[in-house]
Amino acid sequence: MTKKVYIAYTGGTIGMQRVNGRYQPIPNFLQQLMADNLAFHHPELPQFTIHQYDPLLDSPNMTPGDWSRIATDICDHYDAYDGFIVLHGTDTMAYTASALAFMLDGLGKPVICTGSQIPLCEIRNDAQDNLIAALLLAANYAIPEVCLLFHSHLFRGCRVVKVDADGFDAFESPNCPLLATLGIDVEVDWSLVKRPSLPISPINLQTIREPGEVGALRLYPGMSARILENVLQPPLRGLVLETYGAGNAPTNNPDFLRVLAEAIEHGVVIVDCTQCLRGTVDLTKYATGSALADIGVLSGYDMTPEAALTKLAYLLSVESNLDVVKVKMQQSLRGELTRP
Ligand code: ASP
């Protein structure tokens, strides 16, 4: 039986055209290019359906409402297809891939986010390779996870960060090995791939509420307690605090800790993620870290800030009990963090 893949085409460089010297998403342009390109008619490719979003987005314009729309779209077509591709701009693809991983609880089929650095319309591009690889993986590999495919690498979606604004090798998952490498052969690391629970449960869609009531703040030397206090005002309910090294923050300024402690008392969930690309938060290592743990800041362990932000938005949307939110924030739900 020919496999069937559903493509949710949300926008991004992959289908853009240069208009007045600038790239813009143009409706139906990608579909026309694919129809005219023999590579997309190869018999080894699965059958595919492209669902074009309206409007097509340059991904800095994505909001939590768009994440929920993509997740709902996948669930609406879940039974009819073998796998799913989300065509998306690279700028915020790490956020969308993470958000989808949390919202698609019980996922039993591959969902592969991809895009490109150069549009399909250009003679030298990475769009064709990424799209063809995503089609083959989505149709033929039992990887029941939200993944991100780029430059012959398949990553766990909730582990990814965009690390290069220009190069083809634009993504990394610094704290998680690759799920698969596409060289002469496709090599999947099956020891890492999530196994579906048995009996296979139906997919359980739980969307993220809009407007987002979560935020992220990157510490910098000399940040005043006033600035922190302003950020922690309602409607904020969750904050990813991007700290230094092993999760450390300034402790010489008592107002800084007081402002954080007061926000936590008022029900704001604060999660500590490191600004470092690799490694983990360990709030037992330094006094500048344990002071945060003592007032109730949660360790984000080795989660990316993208995963922590979307996980916080997800948990605050679906859980009314803050204690449960805090416990789950520090557990791995979709392989987004490593804990001993
Ligand atoms: N600005 C584009 C986007 O994120 C960049 C890309 O797709 O590579 O939609």
C-alpha cells in the first residue's frame, strides 16, 4: 500500500519568492515548484497532500495560537495518514517543534518539522533535500515523535536550538544525540527513539492557551531588581530565567532574590535554564545557584529555553494545580530533559 503523508505548510523560507529584493511567502508558489520538479514525482516517494495555511507565515510571526492550530490540524488528519510534515520557517521552528511535542500527547506516528535556509525556487538550495528526506522518513520510519529534520540530521524536536543564521547546518540538539543521520544509509539510533506505550493509546490533544502568559528573561550583569520586578507583573504566570553556567544568578543584591521570592509566593512558576548551549543546571553546585533553589526557583536541568518556555505554557494551560505543574516541569514528559 502506498504510504500517505500530510504536509502542513505554514510558511517559511522554503516556499518564499523574492519580491522587490526581499523574500516573502507567496501562496501556491511552493506547490507549483514541486509540481514542475521531477524529483517530487519519484515513485519511491509517498503520496502527499499539501495543506497550505492562510496566511503563510514568516515564522517570527508565529504565536501560541498557531502552534495549537498546527497540532489540531495534525489530529484532525491523524487516522488518514502515515506521517506528518510541518513546513515551517527556521527562525522559530525550535519553539513550534517543542510546543507540538507537548501538545500531541500519546503520539504514535512521525511528525517532522522542516524548512530551509534557501527557498526551493533558487538553483542552489537546501529545500529539496530537506523536503525529500522528510517525506521518506515520515512515510517509512516508525519514529513516533515530533522531530526536526535539517541538513541530513533528524533531531528530537523538543531538544533543538537554531544555532546558525546563515549555514545549512542550522540546528543542533546539544544535550541529546541525533535520532537519525542521513548519509549513504539512513542510520536511526533506535535506542533513543521513543517506543509507543502498549496498548497504543489514542492521541490526546491538549492545546496551549493564547495569549501566552509565560515569558523568558536572559540575565545580564547589572540587571536591576526593578527590571526583574516589572517583568514579573501579572498577567505573567511562568518565567524561564536564563541564568549563567550551572544555573547561577546574582546573590549580592538582596532585592533581586526578594523580588523572585515574592513572585513565587504569588504563584508565578520560575524555571532556571542555563544560557550555555551544552550542559545542565545544577542548583547544588554553587551558593549563587542554591540561593535560587531555596526560594523555590525550579531547575530546568538541561532543557533548552525553547522547550522550557513551551512546556511551561503547555502545563499552565492544561493543569490547574500549581504543585502538579512544578513537579511535571522537572520531569521528562517527551524526552525534553535528561535526569539521572
Ligand atoms: N524568516 C524565515 C522564517 O523563519 C527564515 C527561514 O525560514 O529560514 O520564516
